[in-house]
Amino acid sequence: MTRALAASAVVALMAGMLSATPLAAAAASPPVAPFRSMTFQVEFSSRVEERVQVSGLSARNPRNGKSMGAVGGGSWKSFVANGATGTATITIDVIAVTGDGLVVDVTEVSDQRAVPKTRIGITTQGKLIYDPAKVVLNEEELLLLQLLNRALVEGHDGDGATWTDDLSVHGFKDVTTYRIVSSTEAQPGPVLHMELERNVSAVAGQPFELTATGRIDYNEQRVTPLSATLRERRTSASPTGKQQYVNVLFEYKLVTDTAAKV
């Protein structure tokens, strides 16, 4: 999968500009030694499908004469545009814990899409604090960082507990529902076995929808996922009416954690 698949709409959903908060101040601080480091192995695969209308009704913008895409009837042609698989190692160094979140340095190493060390803030609501104009992150990093929200399961740690986080912003409706299926006693623990379902849609502009489902094994005491499988399907349409479907699978596994030695 290439960076081109990490659509700007997805980045906008996950990023925020630095603001005058303790978290933002810590995120902007000079490099310091981390007090915790975690390494995740990631496997990912993607498949991009496109669909174009080959006959039927269409419409044009009366102002500029450009196509506005299909408006009904006719036939469509579908084809696979591209697809890819790969692996990566993501290292998360915890730099600071503040009253409103967490500050981390994230690094990704991969033959296909390495990313240098970058400092990110993670609020207790799961919002990522960084400037997307200056920082480039791959989607597998963005998704993992959101799961490191230290308030992810706060107040919802019982079997069968269900709750919803609403992170709607930047012209997008963005709602994720979590459910704890069961739990396993462990030392330290417990380990929560969770499911999630995320639904995103654009409230204006070109059509865009994202649906995601996943399963997570989450260590409540160490406030971190031990493993996760996340599936996404993104649907979008261009001004010419071409429809694109991006199907992505991410599988994460925690392989080292310095907190485990404490």
C-alpha cells in the first residue's frame, strides 16, 4: 500500500493543530529520554477497486460544463486499480503524561514506507495533536496511536460494557462504538477482549464514507493493546463520478514493552 491510499480525508479526521494546553506544550518540548518504550509488529494489506459508468444518464455543472457524474440508470464497469501487502515495525516512546493526555515519539521502519521519529500528542478523548502540514504519518501509525489513548476504557471495564466516542470534526461525522466481549485475568491485567465499529461520513463536499470493524486484546493495567485486527472500507467519489473503494486490513502485535520489566 502506498501513501496515496492514506486519503487526506482520513488524515483530517485524526489530526489536530497544536493549541495552548499542557499537552501541546509537552509535545513541543525538546527531545528527552523516554520512560517507556513499546514496539509493535504490523502486517497490512490493501485492495483498491474503482467503478466507472460506461452508459446511462449523467449530469453536467451548468456553470462550468464539467461532468457531475452519474445521476441514474446505465451500466458500470468495475476493476481492481491496485493492491499491496507489507510489514512494518512501529516503536512508541512515551515522553510525558499530562493532565490532558499523553506525549509520544513514534517511529516506523519498513522496506516500503519508513517514517522518521515524530512527536505526537494524544488527548484523553483520543484526538491526535500534530500539524499534518509538517508531519507525515502512515495510516497504520494513526490507528495505533488512537488506541493508546489512556482513557480508552475508563469507566467501561466490565464484560458486556458498550460505549461510544464521538470525534466528529472538520466537516466529518466520526463515531466509534466499543464493546467489551469478555476479559481474562492476567498478571498484570486484566486483559479485555474488545470489539469496535467505526462509522465516518462527510457532511459536505464530495461523498466520502469509512466503515471499520476490529477486535482488540487490551491490557487494562498497562493501558495498551496487546494485539489488534482492524478492517477498513473507504468509499469515495470524484467530481467526474468515478467511485473508489479501498479495503484495508491491519494486524498489530505488541512484541516488546519496557513497562513489562517494571
